[in-house]
Amino acid sequence: ARMREDHVRTLADLNAVIAAAEPFVTGGTRAVLGEGPLKPSLAFVGEQPGDQEDVQGRPFVGPAGQILARAMAEAGIDRDACYLTNAVKHFKFEPRGKRRLHKSPTAGEVRHYRWWLDKELDLVAPKLIVALGATAVQALTGKALPIIKTRGPFDFNGRAGFVTVHPSYLLRVPDEAAKREAYAAFVEDLAAAAALAR
Ligand code: URA
């Protein structure tokens, strides 16, 4: 596969390679490709497609994507002007009855997908990369870093970046007041990232 990847010149070339590749994680029926314009102010990197993303074949269309869209709007960010993608291109899951339970990718799985993400970001060339959560940070730095401590502007090996939480984390905060606070902090992060990319 690497041989063919050497000939990748455009995002369309890269997407063709990704779409044709076997999933490297258990589950995932199809690759979910990044979406959005080239040379955007902001590119968002998530973890992996979820159930809805796998069904629809588009990134951030499920519950986490809806929170992200709402937060972007509140932060004054035009979602259509941003590039959205994931560290891992396939949905990793475990069947549980009729449901498909999300499984976090291992460090090795994240590493496997890194070449693609790196190339993708070269080709998309955003002004600033927003890493959503630990998997994105792992993919962008090669390191396991604590998100809450790392949160804020961040240099991803020479690329301007910003670290924040994953929107699905906001769905899991159990206490209502804490959830509202976490969401407000997320909106603030997005606004700060947008200001840096201006
Ligand atoms: N969570 C992600 O990290 N990415 C998606 O595309 C959807 C949910």
C-alpha cells in the first residue's frame, strides 16, 4: 500500500487510497473521509467516525457532531468554511445486540493511520489545527498527553494548533451544572482557536 501512497499528490489521490484500504480496526464498514475546503482557517481533527458517521459516510454527523456544530455556531465559526476529519478513518466497534458499541482505538491503531492524517493536513494546509481530545493529540504528536493540562494553543511539530476536549466528553459529564460549564469552556476554546487563525 505504501508504494501507491508514494504517488499521492492531491487530496483526491489520498482519499482514493484511504477509501480502497482495508479497515485497520475491527468494525468499520467504510472509510469516512475528511470534508471541507482546502486552505481553511481551521481544520478539526476528531477521534474516529461513530455509528452515524459510518452509516452516512460523513464526519461529525452524529450526536458529538451536533454538539460540535452548535458550539462552533456559538463561537462564531462557519462550519462550512472549516475542514473536518478524524485521526482514525474507520469506526471501531463491538457488536452488542443490535447496537454497535464504540471502542477507543489503541496507540498502535492511531499510529497506523498517522501517515494519512499527516499527508491530509499537508494537502489541506489549514492555518490552525484544532485537536478534539486525546486521540487527535496522540495522532498529531505521537504522544499520550493529558487533555485538560494540554488544553490551549499547541505546536504540532511545526504546525499551529489548539488542543481542546472531544465533544463526546461533553455528552458524558454526569452533573448538569458541570456539563454546562464544560460546554461553555469548549465554546470559549473554539472562539480562542478561531481568533488565532484570523
Ligand atoms: N466523533 C469523532 O471523533 N469523529 C466523528 O466524526 C464523529 C464523532
